[in-house]
Amino acid sequence: MTTSSETQELVVVTGASTGIGAATARELARRGFHVLAGVRRNSDGTPLRAEGIEPVILDITDPDQVAALAAHVERDPRPLRALVNNAGVPGAGPIEVTPLNEWRRIFEVNLFGHVAVAQALLPALLRAKGRVVNITSLNGKISMAGYGPYAASKFAMEAVSDALRNELAPHGVQVVVVEPGGVKTEMSRTGLAALGRLNEGMTSELNARYGALMQAIPSHVDAFTKAGVTSDVAAKKVVKAVTDRRPRTRYTIGATAAFLIRASRILPDRMLDRMTTSDLRKHYPAQIRGRTTATHTA
């Protein structure tokens, strides 16, 4: 239910062109908040504007656009209730295969861009005693073969969130992490296109080591995404992190994320490795699976 105070508060949502970000912007607007939705192109903002959301052009890796967002917030008389750091890019591929410039691109968006936006908006958040909601991932707690670059960026964002939570608590700003598992969004399709380009550049030696893994990742991602929740379901959990009077430090999205994150706290590393490897190996080419099964049987 919308309250009079909510109608007088701002929320910034980054990465709101599609997926969880767009769904979160819509859900917040329905609750009566004035949402500044970061989008990459004017055309992305058109459907949001029709729902009473104010789109702003925002590439979180562009210092000028981040500064323009901060100036926009400073000009607005409404207090900044929350910053939802949602923008992100996928990044699958074996560590040996993934070029350093690709690692840097992933970290620029999934880590440094969020830090830049938080730094720019913290003066407004501190004045309003607002809230930072960081969207990380199940992969911010569990990494596995083929997902190292993405997981590394999300692990780093978890660490930033922990530090920021402790730094800002004395000043009345809460920091909350949301950890999604599978969500039906376009992000997986984008990631698989990048994986295909990575695959094309592999040498015969790298292909001998990682070819089967590279073939398994698209099928694994597709199955994980199809089994996930919708963006609208995910958005409701993000909005809960924004609006709960006494929020938890972390919220998970989806049963898989909840189970695996709990398991990661209690299982030995090698047992967790066997679980994740077994799940991934189901997607290996049939001849590879057969050889592996025969080897284990012997």
C-alpha cells in the first residue's frame, strides 16, 4: 500500500533497461516511489516513462554520466530512500582462456561502476539515512568451473557490501545484499554470445583442455535460467530489501540460491566441488560423460 511518505522519496535503480532492474523500477513505482531508472539508450526509457518512471541515461562506467546522476539527485528536493545497484554483465569462460581485457570489462561494470555510483550518491543517502541495495548473485558465494570471471566480480561486490555496511551503520545508512539464483532474463543470452566469441579464439591446446567445458556451459546456463524465477518475482524480493523496516543483511532469490548458499556455509570445499561439478557434467557432450563414468567406475 502506498503511503504519503513514499510518494516523497526517490529510489535510483541502475541497469533498468530490462530484466530485474526494469521489473524493480516498475514495482517501486507501483508502491508510490519516484524512481530514477538508469538506462543505456533513450529507447529503453520509453516503456518505463509510460509507467510513471523517470529514465536517466546511465552507463555506470562513464564518470560524466555518474556525475550527472548525482547532480540530478542533488537538484531534486525529495530525499533519496535507496540506491539499487543492479547493473551487470555476464562473464563465463575458463580462467586460462579469458583475456585480461575481458576480466577488466567485467570488473568495470560489476564492481567499479557500482562503487562509483555509491560514492557519488552517498552524500544524499547520508542526509536521508537511506539504504544501499547491492544485487550480487548466487555466484557471489559459490564459484565453479567456467564461471570464474563473473563469480570473482560478484565475490568482490559481496566484500564491498560487507565493508560498506559496517562503515555506514554508525551514520544511519543500511547496506543490504540481494543474491539471485536463476532468473529468466536476457542476460544469459548476452553472455552466451560473448562465450561463443571466446570459443572461436581458443588454440588447439586450450580446446583439448576446455573444449568439453565450453560446450557444457551454454546448456548449463540455459537449464539454470529456465528453472529460475521471473523478473517480476525477483523484483518483489528486491523491493522488500528496499522497504523492510528492519532489513536483513542478505536476501536470496529462488530455492536453488537459498539451498546452495546455505550448503556452502557447512559443507567441506571438496564436497561442494563434487556437487557443482556433477551438476555441470550433466551438460557435457555425451561421449565425454561416458568416458568420465567409465573412469569413475574403474
